[in-house]
Amino acid sequence: MLRGFLLIFFLASIVLVAICGFRGEKSGRTPWEIFPDMVRQQKVRAQSPIDFFADSRGPRLPIASTVPIGYEMPNPQVKALPGSPPIAAPPGEELSRTRIAFSAGPDYYNSGKMGANWGTGIAVPVTPELMQRGQQRFNITCSVCHGLSAAGNGIAKQYGLNTVATLQDERIRKMADGEIFNTITNGKNTMMSYGGNVPVADRWAIIAYLRALQRSQNAVAADVPPEELAKLEQAEAKPPESKPGPSPETPKK
């Protein structure tokens, strides 16, 4: 029994070595490769010719009129008529077309830090246009994992990504704005880095909208303006209107 096993093992080893061979062996024949080496795969090498294209050049020229990621064409300089107000950018466009860049400096706007500490405060003016931009970018980039209400119940969580954190947690609500900016830029734990996908201005817009979401889900009576609070209290004190009962049926003759 043991002798037969050793014989079969020995023969199988010879067959395996004969099929796979040893890399570096010189031969004029095409080697048999069960798993082809990646060094011989069909691919484009930097600064190397290739027969696939007519000009034999591997690296291709960029398509005409393309721009680098993160860059947007400036607004056309349209001169206003004499006596008319200056032409402003469409709502939501002014933010995305000013200071367009990915983190490119040690200042608070680009790093989220004030000295050696995480800073607090939105680094751009908070306007309705900023909030609209933040909602749009949040729904596109963040809601897939964190959900539309930032409760950590996005579609990725529903399909098994159990490490998604809820942004409504007390710890994150008390987190400095600069630290959230750094998390978006560089990622954290299982969250990937979005520093190469989301421009700096859009990161601040997302943070501004996130703060609004957090406050909306953790609001107290003191957050409501007095006049609106009075209306709510009146609505609660008002007794519900009684619905008229069904009219009795007329007896049939």
C-alpha cells in the first residue's frame, strides 16, 4: 500500500515538473504555461512601441478638448449692457468654479488644521447655494454607504458592508469640522480616500450639509424660532376635529 502510494507520488511529481518546466530554461520552442507569466501578457508599456496601433506608439495622446480631473472651464466673460447689473454665475456654480483644486496647501481651507490641531468651522461662506451643492455632492458620493439621512443605512450597508458608521453618532456630531475634512480627504478604516475625486470646495459643501443633517435628526425645542414654536404648540393644543358619523339608512318600503 505504501509502496504504491510512493510510486504514484513519484510519477506525478515527474509529470508536474515536465509540464511546468523551470523558468530560465533556454529553448527555441514556445513553452507550455498553465498560468502564463504576467511579464508576457499583452499590455502597453510606458515609452515602448506596440504593433496594435498604426503609429506603433503605445502611450496615446489625450482626446481633443479633454481637461484634467478637478478642473472646470471658467465662465465666459460676457459683458453686461450699460446700466445693467453684472452677470453672475448660475446658482451652485460660483462655488464649484472658484478655488478649484485638490488639497494643495497647509492652510485650514486645504488641510482642515489650525496649527497642530483640527480646526472647527466651515472654511467657506455658508449660503443656500453652498447647501444645495453640498446636498447634491453628499447624495452622489456619500449616501451610497451612509444613507440619505447619514444614519449609516445606505445601499452598501444593506448588501453586506457592515463597517459603515452612522454619521448621526454623538462622537461624529462632536467631531471637529477639520477632522471630518481630513477623513474625506484621506479616508479612514474601510472608507477610501476621496481626496482625488472631490475638490476641496465640494468637501466643505458636504460638511456644511452634513451638519444640517445632523441637526435635523437631533433637534430640540430650543432650535425652533419662537414664532414657529408657538404655532406648533397651538397645533398640539387644538382638539382634533370630530368626523360626522354615517347617516342612518332610510328604511325601505
